[in-house]
Amino acid sequence: MHSGPSLDTSLAFGVSVGPVWAARAARAVRTSPRTALFRRARRIHLPVQPRSFPPSTRPPFSTRLGAARLHCAWQAPAVQAEWVGREQTHQFRIYFRTADENRGGMNDAEDAAGRISPWHDIALFADESQLLLNYVNEIPKGTTAKMEIATGEKWNPLKQDIKNGQLRHYAYGPSLVNYGALPQTWEDPAVLNPDTQCGGDNDPVDVIEIGSETLPMGAVVSVKPIGMLALIDGGETDWKLLAIRADDPRAKAMRSVADMERHFPGLLHQVRDWFRLYKTAEGKAENTYGFHGEALDVQMAMRIVRETHESWRRLKSGERRNEEALALE
């Protein structure tokens, strides 16, 4: 039995980061008063309850620079979302870092140096043996702000998309689901998919998270894949992974698209129509789907996830030239 939080590179949420950040996190664990509290609780066999957020787009716990600690099994080092600037402005960003309770004395330059990229530094798999993936939430269920990982900016923070100088919102209506991306994936525009006959959309793989809880912007959680939709948007393949948060009460029963239909009746049809039609509210044409709009099974979905992971690896390693000027450091 462990006497406290693990000190390897797998932090809370099952998120894996590099050894430098793990060492920094380990120091924080050893010196944190919460670690001692955790150990005392385990000795007297008291459960340490998870801390969860109410349905809100912004977590309630914050520190300097608006760094919002995401919920985890205990208050040990984890991935932390750092809110910088005011929401609904061009300057608003959500940066990511490994949580460190001892960074109160750092100056701004040292503080910024602790950041990590949600695209490059969070592992794709939370637990590969269990087929659990890490997921970065960009757009909470029930909201309209078009948040996205800024693939062209250093550290790849979340920001609100801008078009013609205006902050973008879904004109069609609020998102039906939590919506975000898989880290360490990339849909290469130079690779023509034989099934859709289109190249990738130059972004990480999108995730439609159907769980019951509304996740805040910047939440990093483990998800269980269910299937995949092959959206074709503007002549580009835009894969949409159907997934459910791993600790959702219905996650254990979700092994297929058929299970999704059984436990969330009508949701697949609603989501499929939403993504097909949402751009019509801006005067644009409907999107289309590959595979006649059918949702692909888990095996096919994971094949696509692994292919896009390999595309990301080739881009990050320099095997594939960075013609798109993406931020890879």
C-alpha cells in the first residue's frame, strides 16, 4: 500500500509529464503539509475524498496569476491550469503547468518557465493497457465560446478563436457536450486519408466527451473511447473521437457506439446533426461525413488515434518538416 502520492511521472489524472517536471513535483509532494495529512488519513483508514467542481466553466481554486488547480484525488502536484487575462478578450489565455506548491517566491520569468504544453507535454495515453486516453477540455458543455489549443503559440495555451478581428462563438447554439482535444496527436494536412479522400485539418484530434459532468475549460481528465465520426469540414478530414470520462458513473458500461445509444438515447444523432449544421448559422454550407455518417467502432477509432499520434511524433521530431509554422517547443 502506498503511503502517499506517487512520485513517478504519472501525476493526478494519470497525466504523464517529463522527468524535469516530475522531479519538481516530487519536491513539492515531500514538503507539502497536505502530504502529511494524506499519510495520517491512510494510517487511520479514512478515505481521502476527491475534490470536484460544480458545473462551471471556471474552477473555484486559484493562486497567483489566476492559476486554477483542477480537481484530483487529493491536493498533490498535478496538471494546473493558469488563467491569464480576462475571459471574452483577445488577450485571455489558459496556460498549463505541473502544480508546485512552493512557487510563491518565484519571479514572473521563473514562473513562466514552469509551463508545459498541453499538446506536446501531456501523454496521449493515461493507461494504454486499459485504453484510457488523456483529454484536454476546451469548450465546456452548455457554452458557446470557441476555445482551442493555440498550436501556433509558445506553450500552446488555450485561447478563444478569432475571425476577422472578432472573438468567435458558436452562432448555432451552445455545445451539447464537453469538447476538446487529444494531446500528442496531429491531423496532417499533407496526408490524404484513403477513406475520406481529404487531408487532415492541421489540429490535434477533437474529442466529443459525453459524460454527465460539465468540465471547466482547461480540465485534463482520462477518457474512455467509444467510437469516431469522420467529419469533413471545408474539404479537410476533422476526426471527432466519441469518448466518456473514465470516472463517469456510466463509463464501465460503455464499450461501443451501441452502448452509447443504449445509455444516452438520441445523443449520437443530435451530436452528428449539430456538427453537420452548426456552420449554417454563419451562412456557410453544411458539413458532410465520411462513411455515410456512421460512427466507427472503437478498434477503428484507436487505429486513427495511433496514426495521428505517429503524425504528431514525426512533426515533433523533425522527420516531417514544419511547413505550417506550428509551435513545437
